[in-house]
Amino acid sequence: MRRAWREVVDTARRTVAAGLVVGTSGNVSARVGDTVLVTPSGVPYDRLGPEDLCAVDLDGRRTAGSLEPTSELPMHLAVYRHTTARAVVHTHAVHATAVSTLVTELPAVHYMAAALGGPVRVAPYATYGSGELAAHMLTALDRRSACLLQNHGTIAYGDDLDQAYDRTAQLEWMCHLWLTASALPGRTPTLIPDAELLRVAQKLSGYGQRRPLSDGRQASEPDSL
């Protein structure tokens, strides 16, 4: 449990270092059995230590630590209840948040959209920390491993914290790409057709080094389109 907590804190610090969050915005969690380790509310990540472990069960009841969990706990718990996720990363990444204010879906401007399950949907706006936002998020995540939150940010999940973080970074990069390509007056970016995304998804499923998960299963990419 302590090792998993260190990984949660390290991932949270990565989001700050990469410019994906500012201050205490965004949050990170990991599931260990039926326990969810989650960053606390309003505490700068560089101040978190082993003694600050914050844990809840899948109903949100605190099981360890004295700090209040992130206000976005309903989103994290909804992901764990409805998917096979073992880790969740939520950010306020600037390019992704900008895109969330412009469209209802990030177009497939790059083939790596296949690694997230296809064109990335935008969950309609709802007040942060609310059950309504969590419900909108789940709809947007259907057959996807990441989505945008309108006027808010991003959320991505994975089999572990590295995968959840990598998907978050990939989404921010694609949003930056789409904004850049769309900025030229009179020009419209070309998009990857659905059939090609499916071919890419199949190809990516055998890409790279297959890595064992903590329970002995093999990680696979991407989610189905």
C-alpha cells in the first residue's frame, strides 16, 4: 500500500512538472483491491509524504489517513465501479481544456486517437465534484479510455499509473495538434477515417514490449473502437 501511495504522489508530481496542472488542480488515484488511494484536496503535491496517505473504499468511505480526499472523488470512484481501471489521472491541461470549449468531440486528427479507443468525446459541463459530472463522464468514456470535460479538463484511466499518465499526455498532445492545425484561416485539418483507426488499433495491440501487470496479466493496447 505504501509503495502504491508513493507511485500516486510521483504521478501527481509528474503532472505538475509537465504543465498538465497548476497548483493543486487535477488529481490522481490508484486502485489496490477494493481500496482507492487518491490525492487529497488542496494540498500541493510537493508537500505530500508517506504519512499523508489518503485512502477510501469504493463507496467513498475513508479507510486510511486524516486528509480529505479530492473533491473529484465521485469521478474516480465512478471509473473504478464501471471499468477495469487500476489508475485514474485527471488534469486541467490547457490545450485539452481549450478544445473542450470548442467541440463536442476531438476529431481524429492523428492515428494515435486509436490508442484511446477512437475520437475523444467531450462530457457536457457540470459542477466539479458533482454526481452529474461523474455521470456525464461515464457516458463520454463509453468504449474509450479518456475523455474531455467541457470547460474543465481531462480524465484518463489505465491498467496502471504509467498508462493513465501516458494517455493523459497523449490526449493533451493531440489537442495541441488539432488547435495548431485548425488555426490556419481557410484550411481544415484532414482526419483519419474510422476504418483506418480500426486498422491502427489492431496494429497497436501488438506494438512495443508486452509488460506484465501486478496481477500477472499482460497489458494490451488500445481499447476497442
